[in-house]
Amino acid sequence: MQDPKRQIVHRLKIANGHLEKVIKMVEDDAYCIDIVHQSLAVQSALKKADEIVLENHLKNCVASEIRQGKTGSAIKEVMEVLKKK
């Protein structure tokens, strides 16, 4: 499995590239549906980056908190993030 940090940076760079394309398309008065498709690609890349970050957090930080007996606060923190989705 790839290093999570590399995966996250890769996904963020993909999102950035798509976002730059969306901005250019808007500036150039591109077809609206094409802009939406490109915007959805940005959102998809960001969602994947979020998934990798969260998985890494669960495997490392949350697991460590649970081992230290801080289960309640670890669960509360993750639930707060999920509520924002």
C-alpha cells in the first residue's frame, strides 16, 4: 500500500488541476454543463483525499487514543467530522 501522505498529496494535486481548469473554463465562458462536470471532478478528488486522511486518522490517532483509554473523546471527534459531511 502506498504511503498515505503521498496518496493525499496526489489527490490534492489532481483536485487543484481540475479546479484550475474550472476557473479557466468560467473565464472563457465554456459550456455550463462542461463546467459542472469539471467541478464534480474537483469534488470527487477532494472527497477521495478526505477518505484517505480519515482512514489514516482512524488507523493511527484514534487507535492510539483508544489504547490510552480515551475512547469517548476519540469517537466524539470522528462523529463531529462526520456531522459536517
